[in-house]
Amino acid sequence: MVVHAALFRGDELFLLQRSNTGFMDGYYSLPGGHQCAGESVEQALVRECEEETGVVVEDVRALCVMPYRSGRHQGLNFVFEVARWRGEPHVAEPDLFSAAIWASPDRLPMPAAPWIEDALRSRGDGRWFRELHWP
């Protein structure tokens, strides 16, 4: 199970460029990662967001759940909008991310993780479930 955090500043979305992770390196993605044993979904989100961006999450709202299948891998993505946080988002794990940017959701940098647009649609249309089938 994977959690993802959408942090908005006005009309801009915070993205990290993956590097040295072994999965989707070079792609821009939302901060997030895997749930650890014993954590709730929200605890995983708070921990991952702080580890990767340096911010302390104060309030979240669920955007969507997206089952995925990618090659031999499958699982669930839980995407949350971080409604309130303390600190300034930045690359807090430089060994895993090469850049951080604020971007318009309508003009995501390339390459961007292909599921981000689907997750952001949930913000506008309220559909909480979106099934993904990657090659």
C-alpha cells in the first residue's frame, strides 16, 4: 500500500523529481511512499510527507484510492490533499530526489507520473475510486 500527498500553494502543486530509487527515476511525482507495519494509512502519509518534504502535516482530506497494476506489481495508492502544514516544502531526502518544483496541475512537468492527472481529477469531480492499469 502506497500513500501520496498533494500539497497545493494557491493554484500550484508541489512535486518531487525521483532519483536513485530504482522506480520511475527522472519522473516528477507527489511525495509519498509505502506504509510501514503497524501504521495507519494517515500515519504513513504524515511520516512520508515529513521525510520527503520536511513539512509537518496538520490536516488532510482523502482525494482518492487508486488500485494499480504495473508489470508484476499491484497494490493500492491512497492519495490525500494536505490541507494544512507547517514548514516550507523542499527536497528533504536528496539521495532519493533531485529536484522540487511548484507546478500548475494543468501543465505538469514532463515526465510526470502518469497517475497524477487521474488523482487530480478526483479533486474536481469527487470520484474517490479510479482503477489504473499501467503497461
